Amino acid sequence: MRIAIIGAGISSITIAQNLKKDATVSIFEKSKSVGGRMAFRRSTPYEFDHGAQFFTAKGTIFKNFIKPLIKENIIKRWDARFAEFIDNKILRTISWNAEYPHYVGTPGMNSIAEYLSTELSIKLNTKVNKVVHNANNWELFDDDSNNLGKFDWVISTAPAIQSAEILPVYFKYHKDLLDRKMVGCFSLMLGFKKPISLLWDVALIRNADISWISINSSKPDRGNSFSMLINSTNAWAEDHLSDDSQSVISYLQKETTRIIGHDTGNADHVSLKAWHYANISKQTKSDLLIDYDNKLASCGDWITQGRIENAFEAGFLMAQEINKIIK
Ligand SMILES: Cc1cc2nc3c(=O)[nH]c(=O)nc-3n(C[C@H](O)[C@H](O)[C@H](O)COP(=O)(O)OP(=O)(O)OC[C@H]3O[C@@H](n4cnc5c(N)ncnc54)[C@H](O)[C@@H]3O)c2cc1C
């Protein structure tokens, strides 16, 4: 059985890991590295996880999955000092600890996907543009109309709306893809030669246009250069995704300065990532989207909720179902 998977985020890698014994799995990823929204960027000497910031593990399957990765030091606990702000006032502080662990990939969030993908067949820098049925096979084509091969099954793990663009409209769950409303987010990355002295490493901010701040350099196994990651709220991003990046940077930088009470306008490194499909709220419908007749499927965090554990679980359950057919 030849299976093509579109995207190389955690849901895709989980599917591939669980199917590789009984099928020939080929992954196609449009960007230059694996991990998807578990993204990492180095702008020497600064380092940023500019997608997912951390994750928790609630379910047994996910807890079992991360155990060996913790043993291999690919995942580490992040015992950050947490602060909750209401606008520019700190409401409460706590320290994350072993009682309710918060985890990160090391040395970057993408390390998990990198580690798990070493024995997988992954074609990077390859954007799948269309999926066409031809003489009992699915054929994939990239942006330059290059044929990427023939497959029995195609599984798209691209964000729902992008999966809807790639898969044919007669995919049984095409409308479900269009119904999943994913929302945007800006990640502002700031690096400072001189560290800012703060009483916290992470901040959840309410009643403002920024929702989260991580001191990236406080995560385990990061370099010492002081780096700060700021997330806008999804609502603010949705209203400003088409603004020019310089105005977004200026606004978010000013907001950060106002909220934390320290000047961030003098940052030595400034960059911005605009995520158009960052997140999705908890979904009421969470069925697996598998079209057995057409041998097409689609999954990702957006099946249930925009979290790493949800993305993993979607991939795991998808692989279990596909495995029943191929065994
Ligand atoms: C700013 C931000 C902060 C977040 N914070 C957290 C957090 O703190 N904790 C948490 O648990 N989760 C967080 N998340 C959510 C978390 O990152 C996701 O739930 C998870 O990474 C989704 O994994 P996935 O495999 O479903 O999708 P993705 O990681 O999005 O993978 C899909 C892949 O498909 C690729 N792709 C898309 N179209 C094509 C195409 N046409 N051809 C080829 N490849 C294609 C994409 O490049 C991508 O690599 C955050 C996300 C963002 C953006």
C-alpha cells in the first residue's frame, strides 16, 4: 500500500510512524523543515520557538508517546515562572513544576518532529497543489505541475481550509473542512544583548491585544541570549493580517512595553511571523475524516482543538483506522 501524506507536522509524523511497518509512506512538505507549527528559528545568537510554546500531556496515549522522548532528552520539562496579567497588572504568579508538567522540545520545539522523522521518507520544499485520480491511482502534483508519484491513499494534514483547496470537492468530508474555522496569530520575536530583569518567564495576558509572552531563553537547552516571544491575540491578528509588517511590529512592541513596564523598543533583534491558520477552538464534532470509497482522508489538530496533544491524537487515531484496512 502506497500512502501519500501532505504536510510534516506532528499529526503527519505520527501517522507515518504508525503506518510505516505495513505501508510505503511518502510525506510532502511545502516548507524547508519538518515540524509545521511546532516551529523553531535561530537568528544568531537568538533562538525562538515562534509557533507552539509548550505542551501538556493529559491522555494516556500521549503520555506514553512522550515517555521515551523524555528519556532521550528530546523533550524536557519547562519549570517556568508563570504570571497572569490583567492588562498591565500582575494578578497572580505560580511556578510550573512536576505536579502538572509543561514540556518543550529541545533544543527547539521542532526537535521532536526532527527526531521522529529520521527514518521517514520526506520531500521538503514541495507544495502539493493538486491531487488527481488516474487509472486507480492518486497522483500528486506540485506548484510547477511536477508529478510527485502514484499512491493508493492520500491523507492531507494541512490546515483544514488548505486541505479543502488540495483535495477534490467530491472528498466525502469536503464541507467539514470548509466548516473548520482556524484563526490567525502574530509571533513577534525580540532579542536583547542586555537581558531584561523580570519576575516571570511566561505571561498570560488578559484584556489586551497580546495574549502570551515567553522568555524563550528560559526554556531548557536554549542559548543564553535573552530572547522574548510575544503572541498577539487571535482576534487582533484576524483584524490585522493584511497590515504591513512594520506597523504590526511597532504596535505589538508598544503593547509589550506598556504591559510589562520595560522598554522593548531598544531590542537588538526584531522579527515577525504571521500565522494565518494558527489555532482553532474546541470543536463539537470530532469524527475522523476518512473517505473509504475514494481512499482520501484528512486530519490535524483542527479535528478537535488547536493543541499539540490534539494533533498527535488525531494522527494516532487516523493511523489506527488506516491500519485496519492495510493489514
Ligand atoms: C503561534 C502559535 C502558538 C501555539 N501555541 C501552542 C501551545 O503553546 N501549545 C500547544 O499545544 N499548541 C500550540 N499551538 C498549536 C500547535 O502548534 C498545533 O496544534 C500543532 O502543531 C498542529 O500540528 P499539525 O500536524 O496538526 O499541523 P501543522 O503543524 O500545521 O502541520 C501541517 C503541515 O502541512 C504543511 N502544508 C500545508 N499545506 C501544504 C501543501 N499544500 N503541501 C505540502 N505541505 C503543506 C505545513 O507547512 C505544515 O508543516 C500553537 C500554534 C501557533 C501557530
